Amino acid sequence: MKFVFKLSLLSIVFFMLLSCGSSEPEDEVIIEEQLALSTLNVFSADQESQSVTVTSNLYWYTELNVDWITLSPRFGTDNGAINVTVASNPNFEERTGTITVIGGSYTRNLTVTQEAKVDNGGVLDPNKSPAQNFDLSTWKLNTPENNGSGFSKTISVSEINGGYEDNNYFYTGSDGGLVFKCPVDGFKTSANTSYTRVELREMLRGTDTSIPTQGVNKNNWVFGSSPASDKTAAAGFDGEMNATLAVNYVTTTGSSGQVGRVIIGQIHANDDEPIRLYYRKLPNNSLGSIYFAHEPRDGFGGEQWYDMIGSRSNSATNPSDGIALDEKFSYQIKTVNNTLTVTISREGKPDVVEVVDMTNSGFDQSGQYQYFKAGLYQGNNSGSSDDYVQATFYALEKSHTTN
């Protein structure tokens, strides 16, 4: 009996163990992927930031289709937040961009909308930055400050349109005008120039820094007489720049060949300058002169000089119809094919016009590109270090023919 009992007990234990070993496995827990974004409000035309909430249980990363939006961070894991910053809108039209967030098998798109820059109708506000009073969407600025490597500091298109001002060189005046002030002493743009400048350089690419600064490309323009392939490759052809300004102060120290002179507008080519427009007032004169230089390319002739009001002579007498300091006047620089036309206008006086035939100047050949410059390019490097020139611009506009 004992044997039978033991055998029965062992059988029960065996079947219990067998029963435990053959039980059904537990169901596997499946975690559902998740990726969701909060919404954004419409951004103002100024530089502005908002936050996007990411609800996720995944690793995720971002992509952008425009360069005026910046994101921080660009990637993350699980829940988080993305700081979205837009640069100031330099255009008078609303603009949109797309933020794409990708995680696992999901792709989420979020539209960023920014209001248009407010058109002030030409009314200058002393409480606004230069870019709020003027269309500076396609200009950068060279200053006489050190960029850290011994050359002049450049203020980018994005920085200017982000509200940049400098009370020493580039700022809004008490009457709303754009003040340029350029000292004799300062850092230069390159080793090839001897003069300081506080000057705008045309940048038709705007904030698209993927386009090189130099070359026949969408940052620069060409003359209408250039080869058809160059006209297609460039951002436009031919050009017109109109400015209204008053020169407030000129240098009173320095050599007789340099004192009192300043360049207030240019067309610059690859290496040469189809035009440099000067204002000059000598220390003993109460009125200033206007003249310009046309510089053909190397091998195409020497520099040509044109007096428009008064004389560029180092010993010029007071010009009878000259322009006084703080007197407003306007200039227009215009090219059509190989014809350069320069016009000086003043209220109540007839326009002064000079036309230059550039057919033999070499700028209509392949590979030659142009860009406007406006502001102050110092014409004196021999004066006292604290001497300076200053001008206030009240209007600045430009245009080109596009294909």
C-alpha cells in the first residue's frame, strides 16, 4: 500500500509540473508610436520666437525648407519643445515656411506664417531702426570696426533687417533719416583698399547665403549689353539707383588732394568701378562740388572724370551753384546696355545730367558682373584719425530688369 501511495503521489506531482510547463505564454505588450505637434500663431514681421510642443515616444528630428527660420533643438527623444525663431521679414509680402518633424514611421508638417513688413509710405520714423524705414532686404553693410581678423566687420542682410543700428556709424537720426558716419581711421574691407567705409553693398540674393557673393549669379546683375547666357544666369540686367541725401560733414584735415572728399554712390564690377560718385567741399569753400569717375577695365583705357557741379580741383574756388552741407539733393545712377546716365536733382533747380558711352569699357563681356553701393566710402586717409565724414539718406531705392 505504501508503494501504491508513493506512486500516486509522484504521478500527481508530475502532472502538476507538466500542467505548469505547458501553460500559454503571456500576451506581448505593443507600444503604439506617437508623434504630435502643437500649433503656431502667425509671426509678426519683426524677429520673433515661439515654442512648439512635441508629444512623442520616439526619436525625432527636424527639416526646414527656408533659411529665415531657425530651430533649437533640431532633434530629440520622447516629449520635448522646439524653439522656433523667425528673422525679420524684409519684404512687403507675407511669407510662409514649413517645419517638418520626422520620427519612426511618422512625418508631421507645420506651416510657419510671417506677416509682411509694414510699408511706411515713405514716412520716416525717428523711433524705428534703419531697416524699418528703408527697404534694406538686399543690402549688407561694411563698417570700420574690426571683424577679429584685422579687416572691417560686415553686417549681413539678416542682421541689418533684424534691427541693427550702431550709434557710431549707422543709425536713425532725429528726423528719421539714415545716418552714415565714417571716420578716417578704421579697419578696411581688404588689403587692396586704403580707405575706410560705412557703405551698403547690394546683395540681390537677400538672405540666401547658399548663393556666392561674387560671380555672374543670382546675387549680382550685368549690363543689358552682356551675352544672353550671362543675363540669364544673373539676378537681373541693367540697373537704376535713386537716393536723396544731405552731406552733413566732410573732413577738414589731410592732404590737399584728399581733404573734404567722399564717395556717396557706386557701381562696382569684378575689379573695377563703372562709376564712383563724389561730393567734395574744400575747407575754405562754403559750397561743395559733385563729380564722378568712370573706370574702364584694365586694358580698356584710363580713368575718366566728369565734373557735374563745380570742380574736383584741389584748389577749386567756391562753386557758384554748389551744394552746401546739410542741403538735400538727389542722385540717379542708371545703366541701359552700355549707356551710363548720372542725374543730380535739387528742388527748384534744373537737373544736371551726364551721359557716358561705355561701349569700349569692357564691361559687356562674359563674366563681368555688377552691384550697387551706397553710403559713405571715405576719400581721405591722410587726415587726423578722429576726422570723419557724415551724410543722412532720406530715400534709397534701386531696380533691375529681370528675365
